Amino acid sequence: MKHWITAISTLCTLACAYPSAFAAQTSGSGVLTTPQQTESAVPSSSPSHQFEVKSSVQVSRETLREAYQASHDAYTKKLQKYAKCSEADARKAVLGEHPGAKIEEIQLRNIRTNLVYMAIARDDEDKYLVIVDAGNANILMDRRIPTHHERVFANGPDGGKAE
């Protein structure tokens, strides 16, 4: 669901940046035309940063959070009946791979129609993404998540740029 919200945010950002690309109107003949095809659609002097969408219905952030949680719970409940191992089994597998770590998050997800548990585990030094098979609790992937600092300076102190 977070990805869905990100996608919608991206589309809104693009719509704000390029309103003429997302706007369309019907000509007198009933044909759908874009603003590039009609001179009166968007004045050429109007900056794109003034584009604003304002609906007649406003929804609070709390309501949106509740809706997201409800959809996440329904998604998990629908897929749970297909999982042959429980979340507790997946946690046990992750902790077996990383003794002493704390599981920050674990979710039942699908990766290209493969049902898995995705977990984020953290120990004193590192953070890991662990993917566990929802059928037999085998570890399918275990990767250390690089820190922000490591990602930024992965190509050396100058970020990989030649002087």
C-alpha cells in the first residue's frame, strides 16, 4: 500500500509540474483534445507550479492511515490461508540466521506470485532484509542493508566523480 501511495504522489507531482500533459477537454465535436491542440486550454503565461487539485471532499490523515491499515490487514488475511508456515515460524528462521537480532518488521508479501515473509532484522551493528519462504520457512534471501552513509559514499569520498 505504501508503494501505491508513493505512485499516486508521483503522479500528482508530475501533474503539478506538467499540468498540460494531464489535462484534456472535449471539443465541440465530442472529440477528446489535449491543451496543445486547443489554444484556450492553458494560458501560456501560467507557471506550472500554480497547478493545484482541490476536491470538495477532504479526508483526514488519520482516516487515511486507518484505511491503509484495513487494506493491509485484508491483504494479509487473504494470503494467510495459503501460507504453510506461520509468522512465528518465519521469525524463528530469521532469528536462527541472526541470533540476538531484533525483528523490526515482518510482513506476508508476494514477490512475483511467490508467497514470502519479508523481515527487517537489526543487530548491534547491521540491518538485514531477510526473505523467508512462506511454505517451508527456508531463508530465500538474506542481505545486509547498507547505511545511508555507505550508499552515498559507495564510490569513494567524491561519490565516484572524477576530478
